[in-house]
Amino acid sequence: MDEDTRYEAVRSRDARFDGEFFFAVRTTGIYCRPSCPAVTPRRHNVRFFQTAAAAQGSGFRACRRCRPDAAPGSADWNVRADVVGRAMRLIGDGVVDREGVAGLATRLGYSARQVQRQLTAELGAGPVALARAQRAHTARVLVQTTDLPITEIAFASGFASVRQFNDTVREVYASTPTELRAAAPDGGRAGRRVAAPSAGIPLRLAHRGPYRSGAVFDQLAEQAVTGVEEVSGERRRRTYRRTLRLPHGTGIVAVDERPGTARSASGAHPGGWLDARLHLTDPRDLTTAVGRLRRLFDLDADPYAVDERLGADERLAPLVAERPGLRSPGAADAEELAVRALVGKTEAERLVRRYGKALDAPSGSLTHLFPEPAVLAEAEPHGTLGALTAALADGTVRLDPGADRDDAEAALLALPGMDPGTVAVVRTRALGDPDVAPPGLDVPDSWRPWRSYALQHLRAAGELD
């Protein structure tokens, strides 16, 4: 998009572009999402930025009305396989906070200087600034939804010191942490009541455009592994819960099904959110847990782009019209998904019972974490399962958010006994590739780059298993 087109999106308050770009107003020093309800500024006072971090780096603070830091992420990062897309997925998973820029660069196979240069050239911000913007958002969520002391929030958000935390919050939100807490509903009291230990940290996981939550929950319910996952409740009001192994501890997450948002008078979908609750043994895992949920529920997708391309196909047009906003679910744990894709649900449940780590405090039917690859590789070293888990454990096969998808596929296919159909599932879900065509299916190139979504439509219509 050129800047004039972006300005038209701002002038029409088009929510389709929330998270795809940000605009800032020179006269106010504030940056916003395109759908901000404030009075549209004059064109000559507007600057555009690819990321919130770039706007912050230029001295602009976040709008208090539209909360641009809470916008859905750009769909580009899930689609793109280049170093910038891979870097953004890793930053979203908290790699810079845990391993620094050097760790990010090592995972990408580039020098730290090359990564810095490429991100700055394209996005207007380097990895440190991008991670800082993410930390600021995490801090605001914790300040406004929990009773955690401010000092604990500083370190839980990934900041190196309380002073750095205070300075960043003041710069990004033009408020102190205490003022942010007071600005929450009812002076912060209502939001923090629901954030009591028994309820977890409440979140709204935003998405753009229509979202067919029923189809996603159907798939999760069908494939749920007992002990690790459960789906409960009546249709349209179901809750998905699962355990998570996270970098600093463990977590239990719950996400509620939400009926589709109605169209506005103009015929557009304003977007919406899924309500979630996170129980974390270590608050430092909040950013990572949220990122994994967003990948699992495919919340950063661009349904407008997907539906426009697939809706132009004669075979798919009626399916897209019936299910606008259909998503292609990813995975909360990529290595777990790879094992499950290989062995199937029944065998996965056996592995959980025999080798999964029991939770210190079970939560209903959630009793275990899925066994780690290293544990499985040692316990059952033979056959394709042993080869896969050994390769995952020693890094021969990498499925983290920044993994090169082609390299991962080649490494998987090199394992003895690994079939291309299983690899296609892993590439689609564990690696979040939106454009996968399983072997043996006649999938036209006209469906690209959204073949994974096309197959979801065929499955939903009963045309595929």
C-alpha cells in the first residue's frame, strides 16, 4: 500500500488494516491503529509506520482510545518465509527476551549485524526495539489485569530493571505504571478481581475480520488428547483447555468459543476477540503463552485476503460464502504436534499416560504435560517415533517459530519411515504454513498462497477426511 491508500484506510477507519500498519500524528505525538475512532487528522500531519516499535522509536506514544499495541499481529509474518518473517515469529515467541539478539541471530543463521540491518531497513526498528514494544504491551496487561506488585511485573515482562520498566511505560503510554493500573475499569479493581489465582490472567485475544470459531473448536475437540487437552460445554459456548510446557515453567490455558461477530451496516466485519485465561507458574511466560495461543487459533490471519482469493474459485466460492473467516489452526507446541501427527490420537494418549510429566496440581481432567522429545527418544528409541523424537531432541529437526520451513520438511522426510502426508500436516500446523498441499491431492495453483485454508474449506464441507 502507498501512503495515500493508507490514509484512505485511516479516514474510513478500516479495521481490516489494524496491525498491518500504524499511523502517528505529528501535532499530538500519538500513534494509533487505522480504525481509531478519534477525529481523522489532516494528511500532512500523519506519518505511517510498519510496526508499533517503529512509531515508539520515533517518539510517539500509544493512543489510549484505540490501544494500538493490542491490535492483531500482521498476517505477513505467518506467510513470509524470509528472514524478516522468521525473525518476527521468534520475537513474538520471546526469544530476544530469553536469548538476546545473539540468540535470535543464531536461530536464523545470520550474524546479529545482518539481522539488525534487515529488520531496521524494512520495519524501521531493530530486534531490541521490537522486543521492547512487546514487553511494554505485556507489562500493561499485567498491570491492568493482575494484583502482582509492580516490581514483579517489571521482571515478568522481560525488563532488566525496574527503572527500565518505568521509563518504557512512561514513554509508550505517557503514564506511570501506577496511573495505568488506576486507569483500568473501576480503578483497576474489577479487572484484577477476575485475575485472582483461581481465575488466572484474563485476556482478550484479538483477531481481524470474521472468525469461524465453531470449526476451530470442532477440530480441537475431535483431536483432543486426554490428560493434556479438553473441550467442554455446549456448541457455541465451549471452552478449550490444555496444559503448556513453557520456557520458565508450566501453564494451563482456557479459551472460550465466541459466536461470530455480526456485520456492520457497511457489510464489513469489525473483528473481535476470543476470551482466554492463563494460569502460569511463572509470569515471565505470558508473552510466549499468548504467542502460542495465537498460532494455535490462527488469530493473526488476514481473512479478507484469504476469502478474496479462494472466493474467486468456482469450486470454493460457495464454501467461502458459507464460512467466511474460516481459519487454519496451528499448534500450541510444535514438537508435540509432530509426534501426534505421526502416531495418532490413541497412541499419543498412551505416551502421555506412560511418559508425560504429571502436574503438581491437576486441574480437572488436565493431569499431564505432553512428554518431551528427549524423554520419548530415550524411552522408545526404535522405529520412526524414535527417529523423530531423537531428531527433535538434538536439533536435527527444528520446528520453532523461526525455523526454515523447507529445511524442516527436508529434514523430516530424511527420517526413516516418515511419510509425506505426515510431513504435510506438520508443515501446516506445527510450522503454520498457509500454503500446503498434501501429496496425492489435485490442488490448483490458483489457490495459492492459501492452499491450507482451501483444504480446511473442503474438510468443513465433508469433501475431505
